[in-house]
Amino acid sequence: MRKLNIAIIGLGNIGSYLFKYLRENKNILTEKNNCVPIVKFVSVKNKKRKRNISIKKIQWLNNYIDATKNKNVDLIVELIGGAEGPAKKLVFNALKNKKHVVTANKALIAKYGDQLSRIAEKNKVNLEFEASVCGGVPIIRSLKEGLIANKISKIHGIFNGTSNYILSSMDKENKNFNEVLLKAKELGYAETNPSADLNGDDVSSKLKILSSLCFNSFLNNNIYVEGIKDIDKSDIDNANKLGYKIKLLGFAELIDNKIYQRVHPALIKKDSYVAGIDGVLNAVIVDGKPIGQSTIQGEGAGPAATTSALISDISSILRGNIKFPFSLSSKKRKKLKFENINERFFSAYFRFEVLDKPGVLSNITNVFSKNKTSIKRLIQNPNKNKKISSVIVITHDSKDKNLNKILKEISKKNYIKRKPKLIRIDD
Amino acid sequence: MRKLNIAIIGLGNIGSYLFKYLRENKNILTEKNNCVPIVKFVSVKNKKRKRNISIKKIQWLNNYIDATKNKNVDLIVELIGGAEGPAKKLVFNALKNKKHVVTANKALIAKYGDQLSRIAEKNKVNLEFEASVCGGVPIIRSLKEGLIANKISKIHGIFNGTSNYILSSMDKENKNFNEVLLKAKELGYAETNPSADLNGDDVSSKLKILSSLCFNSFLNNNIYVEGIKDIDKSDIDNANKLGYKIKLLGFAELIDNKIYQRVHPALIKKDSYVAGIDGVLNAVIVDGKPIGQSTIQGEGAGPAATTSALISDISSILRGNIKFPFSLSSKKRKKLKFENINERFFSAYFRFEVLDKPGVLSNITNVFSKNKTSIKRLIQNPNKNKKISSVIVITHDSKDKNLNKILKEISKKNYIKRKPKLIRIDD
């Protein structure tokens, strides 16, 4: 029977779960893939941390980088994290030394995936990263294998469980952003420093990886990114009254053979499929030919879902299923131009908190009109503090740059009592 | 560059679509899989049918079975259909002669999959059948690869687009069964003889295949099957009023290490995910560890979706990704016992049309009580014809055999004016 020697570098929550999983499921994995997975080595930064797993002395590597040089290692599982530093050094060296690599590191792949892919292809080893995008949603393998026949025109959906948990809890539990964030941290749904989840960077990395796979292109850094930090409870409530939910969405499309990528909160119809995806779930919707639309939904993160993804990559390598990391050879991948969000059209939601005095509404509507944006709906409500009103504006389709000009211009007015908010509407 | 010679046997709608697809996408498939797919031969029953595809003279095989003997054939795509006759002969002979086989034939795989799998494994060739189950939903590849890490406890969902189209159109367009069936035939959503779609057999075949893959077991013929033929417009309306939708569902579960398979219409909560799957869509929900719940949704049938599935199988073979047809070797697959539906508990919906006379309700409720079934809700409504009432009963959980006894017993009463209906409720 063939054997594959594995080194797991990084034993945090995910690494420990994977280690345990591989020990407990060695037989079934061997039977399914006709090859024995052997965890030969592990390496960690802090050896003294409690892990609840029993590791033999001979399995410990003193220096993680030794895994890349050791003849008894065929596959390195990188679970260090971060686009730079040790993770980068490990993966580059591993591939150069003809070791297969499996990683959950979206930041690394989104930044260095093209370079890494060239080395992997040259050395005929696998570089697999299913776990880097929506762990419990086998979207990468589906794009590379299950949906391989399809010319994909668009991929979009909910790619960040933390943000989605926060937005849906603000809605359902009637709590404000900070209350919900605190609870998310307690439940382990948000990290101690959740900035990459909240500012959209996490979705940005995932989307870059997916659009490369979908459009047979190199990674493209041109992406509009906006997170959920400034979403107010009142936005959630206003959206509700208007028949919408607010979700943090990622979109990658091919428009006139140009890549158009964006991450931002959006108002979507309450009865739409995506509006129903609540909590830490992720959902990915693929539009392609000949398939039409295909949707995959599941848990996005956490040790269990991530291990499921890591094991699917490891199994593929156990079976000897050598593939190009990004579906196509680097020689055939395209360098595509990009489409800028500025020139695209959106219907939009604006929230202004204004001094309740004559002339304000007329001034606001005047700014919209000057910026070629026609108003579909305007709702003015007095706040509890009676001197202040909230003004909600829903626009017809208008150029994104005009919508932003409006926001900027009105922000500066002296009747504005709080930072206004613009949220795009996706129908 | 490696080459793979393909013979397509059967050129109906699907075969013709596949033929065209392979011609138009030869380059990209070659680039992605590092191997050239060449359609060497085709064979059909009726050569004279109009197909709108140009086939060279040298590509025609006079006798389809010659493909299994020809040295210039590596892979046979079987698109004849049916569990017996030429399809069976073709696939058995192909595998015996060490040809890879890709098929969309669920009836054949559900019946002879175990035998065929043994031959394929012995001869180290692939037998792939992604297209046999929900074409646009890459569920088989996901189970075998993307979700390979998971111990699956349940798979369920909507597996038949025709039935789903009929039920959702009855609901949304306020039409009766026969009107909608006629329209489904016009639109090409139902075949001229749609009996396998309507009586549940189609779902039954798909479910047998999926449960083998999920539970690492041999195909199991013990399955409860009931179709949608007797669903009345009034059932749809009653369900609506009670907060439910009616869907034809398939379920396969592992209960105490026994396989429990069933196909039947069910009332499900209106706001559930599955209730929102309308038209010809399919949706498959997988429960497993460690992944939790994962869902895949897409178009179930038609030449485009089926071709997407066939190409994913062909690509896997192009890459030389040899796998066991049912995930595990036949030597390791288990023969599991089965759980009978009779002893399982369901809450249920009953519809009775009765003569509106004294004592009827008392008699009905008496039969329920005698059969150990307690009533949760009872609604009596006079029909337009004032001598007849409709009585709707919603029960608490009760043994399936008791529910059926009630149905049988009340059916025979002389106050019953029309065949009563029992539909299980799935919460």
C-alpha cells in the first residue's frame, strides 16, 4: 500500500482538530484513497500550550522549516496563517523542495498564489487551498472539478460568517453592533481582533481566489472593499421597513471580458434566497453555462468545517490527483483588465440625520439632482430628540461615483448631525 | 500530450448537446486536464433523426457494442437509458473490456451498480455517474471528494424537478394537477410518459445511489416510495392555510446503523429552506460530521445540466483520477440492515370528504383514538355541495402503520365520498 508522510505546521484549534481527525479516521481515509496518511511531524510556536492531543516525541520538529528539507515528508499542511513571515517562508520552501502543500491561508494565497502556483506546476506537486475559502462549502473543488464544464460569468454570495452573524443578530435580537460583536467574541464566532472580518478584507481575499478560478485569470488586486463597521441598528430597521435585509456580500463578475470585483454591505429583498442565510452560514452562488445557477451553502469557518476542507485536499493528494492549483496552467491563465465600480450603476439607500429646520430637505434633494441621481423614495421621521430628523432616501439607478459625491457633499453640510450612510441596493 | 478516445453511445438531446460541447470546448478541457478528449465514435439507434450536429463518416459505429471491443476507444459514454437491454449490455461489456464508463443512467446504476463496480475495480477503470443524480448539482463528486472527510448521517431534499415544478405551479398558479402536467409537457419539463417522475421511482433510484455513497454500503432496495399522483389542489390549499408547502422529498438516514430510505410527498413549514425551492430546481442537504449541514442547489435535469455533470466525470478520467465507483472498494462496502417505515413516527395530515350527517365526526375521531393516534387539530369545512364536508385532521406523532390503518379503515366507511388522502408532515 502506498503511504504519504504529512507534516502539520501550526497546532492551534484547527491544527489540533486535524491532528485528531487524521488519527481517528486513518483507516477509512486509507480505504477511500488507496494510500495511508501518516502524520510524521508536527511543529508549533508554543510547545507548552495545552492541546488535549497526545503527540509522540519523535513527531516534534524543533524548527518548522526543517519539514521542507526532510526526505520523510511528502505533504506539508500550513496552518500558521498570515500572508508574510513564517507561513510565506514555509510554503515557498516546501514547493521549491517538491513537497505538496495544503493550506487554509487565504491571505497568503490571495497575495502570492500566482507565484506559488508557478513553482508547484514546475515541480509537479499539488498546492491545495480549499480550506482558505468557506471551509464547509466545498466551492473550490466544485469549481475545479464538479463544475469544470462551465464558463462562469459571476460568483457571489455571503463569504464571511462573522459579519453575517453580526448583521443577522442585530436584526433578529434587536441589538446594536457593539453588543452583538461582544456576544460573537464570547461564542467564538469573532476573533479577539476581528478587523479583517469586519472591514471586508477577509471576503476580499476569498473573492480574489475565487474569481481567478472562475475566470481562468491571474489574481487581480483591483477590488472595491467596504466592511460592516458603520452599519447602524437604524439601518437594519429601516431596511426591514422597506422590505430588505442588509448582508455583507462579495461579487465577482466578468463584464466585457473585464474582471469586476467588489465587497460591500447591500440591501437585498427580504424574500430572496440570500436574505434567508442567517448566522455563521456562508452561501456561494455560481452563474455559468451550461449549468445556469448553482448554489452551495454551509458553515464557513471553525475547526470542524475547516478540517473537512483540509481533508478533501489531503485526500486528493493521497489519490495522486495532480492538478493545476488554479485549474489552468500558469502559461494559460489570462491577465484580465478590470472594471471600476465608479462607473457602475446602483440603486442606493442613504441615511441622513439632520437638524429639523426649514430648507434642509430642499437642500438635500438639490444635491441629488445636481449629481444626476433621481430619488425613488424619501422618508422623513422625527427622532426622539425632536430637533433632529432622520431622512432616508432610496434612489433610482445612478453611477456609483455620483452616489459617493452626494454622500461627501451632504456630509459637510452644517445641518448634518451625524456621519451619514450610503448602502447599495442589490436587486 | 496524452489523449483519450471517447465513444458516445446514444445521441438524443443529451448526447447531441454533449457532442457539440466537446467539440466547442476541446481546448479548454485539454488545458485544464492535461489530456486531449477526442470523440472517436458515436452510435445511435436511429441514424436518420435530425440532430443539427455534423458527424464525420468515420465517426459512425454501425453496431454500438463494437465500441466495447475497439482498441481505439478508452472511454464509453452511455446515453441509451434503461436498466436493461442495450444499456446494460454496453456498460457490462465496456467495463469487462477495460474501458472507462461515464453514464447518466440512474436506473442502471441503482440496479446493477454493485456488480458493475466490482468489474470496474478489478479492471482498474473508472465508472462515473455524476449525471445520474441531479445533473446541475455536483452532489456525487462532492460526496466522494469535497465532503470526503465526513461521516454522513442523513441526506435529503428535492431530487425530481418535474414533480417539484408540478407542485409549485399548482400552488403559485392556482391550477389543478392535470392542467399543470399538461403545461409541464409543453415546456419539456415532463416526458411524454412521466410515470417514473410522478410515482417516485426516479427519486428512488437517485436516493439508492446517494445512500450507498453516504453510508459506504451496498445498494439497498428497501425503500418506501410514494409519488405525487394523488395530491389534490385542495391539499395544496389546505397546507397553505396551515402554514405548510407540499414537496416531494427523498430521505436516506442511518439509524442505529440501519439504512432508512423513503420517498414521499410531505408537508413542510412554509418558511423552511426547502419550501423555497421552486420550479425545476433540485436541492440536496447533507448532514455529517465534522461539517454540520451542507446544501447544494441547482437545476436537476435537461441537456445543459446533464452535460455539465458528464463533463466533470470525463474530466476526472482525463486527469487519470482513478477512484472506486462508490467511494470505497467493494471489499470494504458494508451490507447494512434496513429500518422499515412502518415502525417510524410521523405527524400527519389527513383529508376526508364526508357526508355531512350526525355521527360522522365522532366515528372518525373514534378510529384515530382506536389506532393510538391523537389529534392535534381538526378542521371541518362545508363544501360548495352542501351535503358534503371536508374534514382535515392534523395528528401528533404516531406510528406510520397506525396512520395507514386509519386511512384504510376510514376509506371503507359509507360516509366517505371520495378517496381520502394521508400526507406525512416533516418538521
